[in-house]
Amino acid sequence: MTMTITQTGNRATYDKLAAMGIELDPVGVPGAAFEMAAQSGNLVFVSGHIARKDGAPWRGKLGESVDTDEGRAAARAAALDLVATLHGFLGDLGKVKRIVKVMSLVSSSTTYTDQHVVTNGASEFLLEVFGEAGRHARSAFGVAQLPLGACVEVEMIIEVQ
């Protein structure tokens, strides 16, 4: 099932997604006491999204069962889900003024040190979709474990018009 994309503002973001062959999936419902996105003033905070592959958590640990290239793909997948959630929340990605901040958590072995390279998968995707408005500040952390054994989790803060 795919999400119907309707928008009233700038079509550029939707045109880029279509050119990339991307259809936004429906927004998931949180399984706990939180919101998938919350707005305060002109900032939207999108909750962390774990990477998914074929509808299931993309499991593993960087430096053990997942290599850096696969980790980048997982971060990209998480960023795509973030964009779908943002679309569901705003109703129109044309309202995005700028991606302000991205934070990535990478499930890592104690010797793995390329979390920043893994996070490039999310950052590059956001630049590809939003152009210069997708350029952001970011943090990339190595962690011992993520929910459901996921290898990557990404969250973001967005400025809207």
C-alpha cells in the first residue's frame, strides 16, 4: 500500500521523489506513548525511525554482521521513512523550509568507528530530495544496541514555513 501524495505548495520535492522512483509508504502508528512528529513554532521534530528492510527491522551491528555500505543503505532507508512521516504530518512537503538537524544512532561493535560514513546515507538522501534545503547539521553516535536489534536509527528536526 502506498500513500497518496497531494500537495498545495512547491512540487519540486515530489518531482524529485517521483524521478527517483520513490512512493512514500503510509505513516506508521507509534507502539508507545509518543508522537511520530511534534511541532513547536516553526520547528517539526520527527521521532527516531529505525531502518527497515522488506518491512521488517534492518537488524545487525556495524563492524560485525553489517558492513559500512549496507549501513549507509540502512540510514538512507530510515531517512526515506522520516520523509514519509514528515509528509503525513505536514500534508505537503512544500512547507519544508530547511532540514535543520539530523541525529543518527548506529549499532556498532566496540572497534567500529565509521558511524559518520553510515550516516552519510541519510544525509545524502535528504540533500538529493530537498536540494540545498536538505543541508543540515548532524550528529552520528555509535551505540551498543537499538530497538528490535536495528542497525541504524535516525531522527531529524525541520524548519517549516
